Amino acid sequence: MKKTMIIAAHPDDELLGCGGTVAKLIEEGYSAKTVILGRGILARGKEHEKHIEKHMENSKNANKEIGIDEIEIYDFPDNSFDSVPLLEIIKIVEKEITLYQPDIIFTHHGNDLNIDHRITFEAVMTACRPQPGSINPKIYTFFIPSSTDWVDGESLKTFIPNTYVDVEKQIDKKIKALSYYDTEMKEYPHSRSLESLKIFSKYWGNRVGLNYVEPLKLIRNII
């Protein structure tokens, strides 16, 4: 059985970025696992600590909605991955990849506005450095509304997709799954609202003559 793995910084990133794509792969016979490196909500203050268990339960339910039963959540500090030695994060990522042996990995764009997203990308690329005898999964990066789209300036490396996944049949499943993240989703016209997610998907789709698309960037494919 072919395997795919999502390696994300925070709960909800995994579905925002590639929930429709992974749902499609599961329907095609892939197994899937989500690895989330930080618990997210705690960066907003100690008053949110009481919600952490509910947040973790929401993550499991959201992933299950698109067919992912296997999810591992770590507790690296939210919006402070740079306060942790990078090697610690790399070791976790290496461990998960070695155990699961994915054929495909989906992770963050390397120049997102969010520091945790950038470090997650760096950890994945380091863990997947192509050495003799190593696992060489196909690696894609994804687009996160309210992070990837907020990187402005000609000098910055913006997200330029080169792969477009038709998710017209999976878009409603993705939206339903994300609705479990009630503390993360915002009111429209915030770019991380459920309505905006469908608009983004239509935008990317219209660029390639489709209704709903998830944009990805293929980083490495060793054949």
C-alpha cells in the first residue's frame, strides 16, 4: 500500500494545506498519517490552556473526517520553534519518517510568514536529505491562507505552485473537516474563513480551467 504523510507545524495547517489532496489519495487507496509538531493554541496566552484537550480532540476528529486515523501531535512551543534547537525538531521528523516510510510528504512552503512553518520545512528537508540507502519520498509544499498569502515584497520568495490537484469532489469534505477547528477558523472576509477557503480553491482552479484546486509545489521527486 502506498503511504502519504503530512508534516505540519500546527493543528489545522494539515487540512488547510492539503486536506482535499490527501482525501483524494485516500480514496485512491493510499494510507495517510498526520504529524503535527506544535499544539498551536498556547501562543495566545495561558487562558487558552484550558482548551488544549478540546483542541487536540478537534484535531483527531478533523483528520478522521477526511480518512486519516493516524495522527501524532508534539508540543514544540507555538510561534517559537526558533527557541528550540533545530536538531530536536529534525530528530522527531526523522523518527516519524523512518517509522512510517511515506511515499509522499506534504509540508509547509519554505518562506511562509510564520516562523514555525519555515522551520518545519527546514526540518523536513534536512530529515529527507538524499543519502545512499535513505528514504526518498516525493516532497510537496502547500499554501496556507493567512500565512503563505501574507508574504509580500518582490525580494521575498513567494509561493509559486507547479502542481494543481483537482479537489472538486473533496472540497466539501475538506470544509466539513475544518469546521471542527472552531477556534482556528475566522469570520469572512478573513483569509482563513471557510468561505475564503472555497474562494482560494476556486481561484487556483480557475487558473488551470478547473472548479476547485489545491495548489502544491513539487520540491523533489527522485525516480
